[in-house]
Amino acid sequence: MLSLPIVTGLIRRRLLVNYRVDPRAVAAVLPEGLRPKLHRGHAIAGICLIRLEDIRPRTLPAWAGINSENVAHRIAVLWEDDDGTTREGVFIPRRDTSSLANHLAGGRVFPGEHHLADFIVCDDKGIIEIKARARDGGMTLSVSAEESDEFEFPASSCFRSLEESSAFFEAGSVGYSATKDGCRLDGIRLETYQWKVRPLAITNVTSSYFDDRALFPVGSAVFDHALIMRDMPHEWHGMEGRRLAVPA
């Protein structure tokens, strides 16, 4: 892979649709060296749906950037560095994008293999509807949400407050993505110039990943809460990936 330039742009819209999950189910899908990051006994996983605009190497002007709809299924994880220091971030079993450029360059020019997907998006007057289907058939999802400044953080969540949830997810800025060769994980770090989330009311969510009963038996992955971010300048920084042992 070529050396990754710092990539910059605007997060126009980012939804974090979060699940609380049985740690045993999560542990079964994680690569070696990663373990679930627990919150009050639950593993935390979810779906990141993100609209990116003006994405380009930092040395280029905004007009040279590209726009795209993207989705990443993610799991909060911990791992130990070689010196024994515990680190945290997210494991991303799958990334999907509407951008042919992201699909072709991901895993080659910059870390993170992206599957090509078709998106139908409505984001208007506080109503958000997103449907996505991967062209390889490996992912489908549907999310319906209502955005309002009057919506309060749900009492049913395993997080006690918006502030507690915000701090948990802000710490997960490093992402390790699965690759098709199964020999490595691609690494990337998200740096935001500001971090501000608001609670989001989800009226419906379906995900072929979290609804897969072979991975997550009935009751092992339950929707917990959702957050939304808007209009956030950011940068992507490439990181050294993680090598995985290949079974004999």
C-alpha cells in the first residue's frame, strides 16, 4: 500500500446507531488480539452511517474533493501494544460506500477496503431515512430516524447520560478494518476538530449483520440508542495495520 497522505473534508452527517451485545457473541467474531470493550457488562457495537463531503488530500483545495454516503459496521474493542499498554478503538468487519473512487482506492491507496453499495437517502426537516444495499449482496440495512433538539437521551440505554455515551465513542477514534485476504487489519485514525453529538430517535433499524442469527442469536444484540453529528471538519490519518496469524 502506498503511503497515505492526510485526508481532510467535512462530515456533513454522521449517525451512530448503537447496540448492546452479549460479550460472548462479540468475542466469537473478533480477530486475534482484540477483545470487546465492555460497558456495564455489555459489549458495544453498532452502525456508523456517514455522509462525507469535499474529501481529498489535505494539500488539495475543497473543490477537488469527492462526496459519498458510507456505512461501517463496528465493534468497540481493546488491545495491548507490544509494551503492554492497553489501547482502545473499533473493529470494523465491513465498510460500504456509494463512491466508486472509495471502492477502488480503499485498501490500495488508503487503508480500509470498501464494498460498493447503492444508497437511498432522505434527510429533510428532521426526518432521516437511509437504505443501503451492497452490490455483492453482503450487506443490507434500513434506518429511520427523527431529529429534534427536544429529544432526550433514552432512559432505557445502558449509558446513564449523553455525556457518558459521548465520551465512550469519542475515545474510539482508531479503527481496524477487516481485509479480504484475512492476513491483516487495515488501520486508520479519525481526528475531528470538534466533537459534538446529540441524541437521535430511531423509529426503525434493520441490519443484515446484526440480524444474522448465525452471528448474533436472538436477544444477543439489542438496539440501545443513537447519536447524530453534523457539519464537522475532520482528518483521516493512516496507521500501521495489524498482521494476523494464518491458520496452518
